[in-house]
Amino acid sequence: GISWEKPALEERIQARVENWLKQGWIDEVRGLVQQGYGETRAINSVGYRQVLEHLQGMIPEHELLTHVVRATKIYARRQRTWLRDEPVQWLSPLK
């Protein structure tokens, strides 16, 4: 695993979500729903769930980034907690 310091990890999460939104993530999810995938397990994964909630009018567009970033940070924290007791070789990130 890559052992990111918390501030660096949070910056990476923020940048990645911003990039996905700029590249058309909302349209991607809209298309998946139109194709009948709106009730699948995958559409309820972190990030996709928040975009779907936005499309359903539950999250305003100006708050979507914040909601996805928050959910992703929570998920990353849960992963670190779970991996704490696993035999993972932690590596420093390349600079």
C-alpha cells in the first residue's frame, strides 16, 4: 500500500473528484441511469451515490463536490482502519 500523509491524501482526493466532475461524471451517471443501471449495487458506491442523489435533486450542484470528497475521505479512513491489522507492506509515495 502507499502510505500517504493525511494532508497529501486529502489533496489528492479533492483533485481527483474535481477532475472527474470536469470530465463529465454527472453525464456518465445520468447515462447509466437511463440505461437501467440506477438500482445496481455499483451505482451505490462512494461518489456514484452522491452524483445519483444530485441527479435526483437531493444534493445541489454547488454542494456535490463537497459531498463526494467527504464520503471519499470517510471511505479512505475506513480502509486505513481495516488495513491496519492486515499484512500490508507500506511504501512511501513517489515524489
